[in-house]
Amino acid sequence: MKRHSRPETSLPPQPASVADHQLTLPFAGRRPAHGAEGPRPSVVGAREIDSQSRRDFRPQEAARQVRLPRSAADEADRVALALALYLPPGKTLELALTNNHYSMISVRRKIDGYRLRLHRMFVDAGARIVRALARYVVHNDRRASTLLGAYIEEHQHIIRQQERRPRHIKLRTAGRHHDLQSIYDRLNAQMFGGALEARITWGPGALAGRRRRSIKMGSFAVEDRVIRIHPALDQENVPEFFVSWIVFHEMLHGKHEVRRANGRRRFHTREFLAEERTFPDFARACAWEKANLDRLLRS
């Protein structure tokens, strides 16, 4: 759940063609020692080559191609160089390729550039997809997002082929003022009949001295089924009913599946929003957020 003080862009260029990493090694054969320029015989007997090296009878140009395996760094450099052609002047790009099973494109926009986490399925994407990716990164372009969504759907087989390795996640549920585990357990019993299976933790702290323009109060990682709550909510002046509402919102993501419509993923379906309104303090939580959002952005 992300909140911002004003509309802000948040989801996903390669040149027209990017050659594979190949090394072409030309080998120029030497002319026959006797200097005859006429056509060579199709069959050369053993006696004819006794006085000459067999190398002299190779074709004059015998180019060989050696395909070198691409490393992860090569792939990242390849994609970064392609995208850099479409970035605004003076902007930098930090790119990391992932094998994430859920988040295919993740963009963090900074003043001086962009931080992009991108699934490896985009390494061999064509020029059209690369341009769309650049438009998404820079402008959060809606048409580009639709095109990228269709590309991801076409390459779901790549995701399914990947072996998932369990990640160790350190959970921190007890805050200075709010205990997330007790809030989660209470909501799970009251609103989900104890059937929801997920873990919860406070998220990482924000960088000191950094001014926020938006705040992502909570998130739900489908792969690991982990709810993360922004530590800015762990304050004495943030009421527990508001923290509970944010936790409840993220718990709903664990219950409702993501749907696709017109090439875009819909996280907040009608059913999702209707059930969110069943939260007992829904109206009070919305009112508190509206009145205190600026203070949360400054915290």
C-alpha cells in the first residue's frame, strides 16, 4: 500500500539489435611455396604434400567463430547499455538482473537516476520491448506497461522452469510502540477465521536525512508470503487502529489473487476493495490517514 503527497510515477532500451558475445578469429592461410595461382586439385595425394606444410593448402580465408558463454555481468551490461540510449541526459541507471518469481520489474526513481531490478527474461528482448521498458522506467508510461505485461505473460514458461530456493528472512515483529504479530493474530482470528497463512515483520528503516515524497506503508511478498510494514508507523502518535488497517489491507493480498485485465495486473479488484471496507475502523482509519499523511512523510 503506497501513499504519496502528489501523483507520482512508480512499474517497466536495447538498441535496434545487439550482437551476441562472439569472437571472430580470422586465419589467413599462406600461399603455396611454389607460387602456382591456378586452381588446386580437389584431391591431394600424400606425395604432393610431402615437401610442403599441409597448412599451405588451407583456403586463404578460413574464418572461425567462437561463441563465448555470457556471464551474469555481461548480461547486465548488455541490458544497461541498451536502456542507457533512451534515458534523459545526466541520469544514471543501476541495474540488477533477478530470477524473481513474482516481481518482474521493480523501479526506484531517484533525483539523479533510476534503480531497476529486472527479470532475466528481458536479456534477449527485442528493440520494441526495450523501448517500452525505457518508457516505463522514465515515465511510468501506461501503454508501455501494457506491452511489458503481455511480454511477461508470453514468457511465463521461463519463470516456471526456474527452481525456487527458499530464502531466509529475518522477522522483526515487536516494535517500540506496536507489536505486529499480536495485531496479525487478532485480525487473522476475527476476519479470516484463522485460515490465512503468512508472516509479518517491520520493514527496513529509511535512510537518515532523506526527504520522502511518497511512503509505501505496507507490502505483501507473494513468493515468501511475508507482510512488511513501514517502520514509520511504529510511533506513539500513530494509533493502533490505523496500523491494524494497514496490516489488514496487506493480509487481503494474501487472500485475493492478482487478476489481469487489458494486459495489466489488477491487485485491487472489486472484491478486494469491498472486503477492505469490512474493516471495523475503515472510515476512521481513512480519515486519520488524510489528516496525518504529511506528518508521516516527514517522519
